[in-house]
Amino acid sequence: MSAPSPAPSARHIPVLLDEVVAALAPAPGETFVDGTFGAGGYTRAILSKGAARVLAFDRDPEAIQYGETLAASSGGRLTLVPERFSRMRQALAARGVDKVDGVTLDIGVSSMQLDQAERGFSFQADGPADMRMSREGESAADFLNHADEGEIADVIYQLGEEPKARRIARAIVAARPIERTAQLAEIVRRAAGHHPGMKKDPATRTFQAIRIHVNQELAELEGGLAAAERVLLPGGRLAVVTFHSLEDRIVKRFLKARSGAMPAGSRHLPAAPESRPAPTFEAVGKAVRPGTAELEANPRARSATLRAARRTDAPAWGQESGEGAER
């Protein structure tokens, strides 16, 4: 295992921290899941409110290793779980936990990962084209060097919402092998068109798309939401922070469906109202976004959206048939 990640700098600021804690409303004696431990910001805040226990998940071994000091000083209240949050039900059961009072998820790449050039997540510093959160499986370079042009274009278009996806994919294939992030960023900039003064770097959408694909982030989010539905007690709180429209759309649709607000005939619900399962979450409030003060202190919060909901006492959808079970 590599050396522990450096201690978070001032840039590693938990996004919407006060709002997430307010949504979770931790109380003494309660148990919580932090599905995306990262630098531990949410976990520290939950523990500071007197929670009896936090089970903190992260598939990144460096995040787990970094959290060992906090776990050691927690008096047994923090359990680190080196696992995907979509598997929280199984991981909790293995640790003797059936239900919890709250679950929080902070979706996407962490500042700790972005700031380490050797992880390959950022186009702002050169490093290997890796992008794997778990350090296992297919890397970005593996995908870009072996996938065909059409598959690369589809990933960039669908997961990056990049209108010039086909042009970019063609340029990537022509320039293979791709090994470094600086190389990839330059290929994308040339293909997409880059000139000084552009507000957004043309590489942004492509890097986002490749990262999401390599880590299967959208499928992981869907599995995590279904898992949270199963492990939350009646009255339990769910708080999810997302950073772009694809993620937010999944959370929004899930909560609308599970609260009974999705229109009849949606693919998320049976067509006949009388056949729908009972709502598993109460009516969902408005999305919360960072205020001016937070944006000034932490520019990376600019695209963050928080959606929160409270669990009802209805059975989780698909429990009898296994539908929606986490992978």
C-alpha cells in the first residue's frame, strides 16, 4: 500500500457541511453511514454532534488509510469500511448492524484525489492517465487505448454531455497510445477548439466522462440509493450531495419516485397508481445549493446540490422480488 495521503489542506473543505448536518440531524446514541469518507469532513461533524457510531465507507484505500488516525482517536465510535457504498447493506450486516439513523453520500471525485497528480483525475497537472478510485480494474489509459472509437465517443457524449464527442474520440484514437493526463488534455483541447480566455477548459467534460465510466459512478449511485433505502430506520435521514446534472437527475428521480411524486406511467413506477408500492420517503423539499459565502471560501462548491429526505416505515421497494438490490 502506498504512503498515507497528505493531510487535507484548506482546499479540502466539506461542501454544504452545515446543510448536510442539519438534514441528518445527528443525535446522541444514533448510528450513521458516511458513504464517501474522503477526508472525513462529514464524519467529524456527525461525531461532534454526539452520534454513537459512524460507519465510514470509501473504496479508495488511501482515504481509508488516512482515516485510521481519526478512527483510533474516536473511542470506537468510527468504523472504517474499505468498500463501495452500494454494498453498504452487506457490509453493515457483516459488522452486526442492521439499520441506521442516517446516510450521507458525497458523489464524485474528492479534492484529495484531484490534488494528487499521480492519481490522474485532473487535467491541471500531468500524471498517469489512471482515474481509478479503488486503484483496481481498468484505468483510463486502458479504456482509451483499447476501446473502439464509437464506444469512446458514446462515453464522452453520454457521461460528459460533450457535443464534440465524436471529433474528440477520433483524435484520441489517432493519437494512441494515451498514457498521460497532459497528453490527453492537449488532444481534447485541439479537437474541441481552445483559445485563451475561454471560461471553461474544453477538457473538463471529457475528463469527467472518462472518470465516471472508469469508476461506474452512476451505477454506483443508483445502487447506493437503493441500499440506503434498505438500511435506514423509519424516520432515518438521507442526505446526498451531487456535482453535476447526471448525478442530480438520478437522485431527484429516485426521491420523487420513492416519495410517490413521480407521474403515473413513468419507467420508475408501475402505470396503475393502485399497484404502486407505498412511499418509502416523505415528500422531498427543495434542493439546497451553496450560498455566496461558501462559494467565496470554496470555489469547488459552485456546482454542488444537496437533496435530503426522511424515511417512512414502508418496506423498501422490491424487497420481495429482489428488484433494485444493490450490486
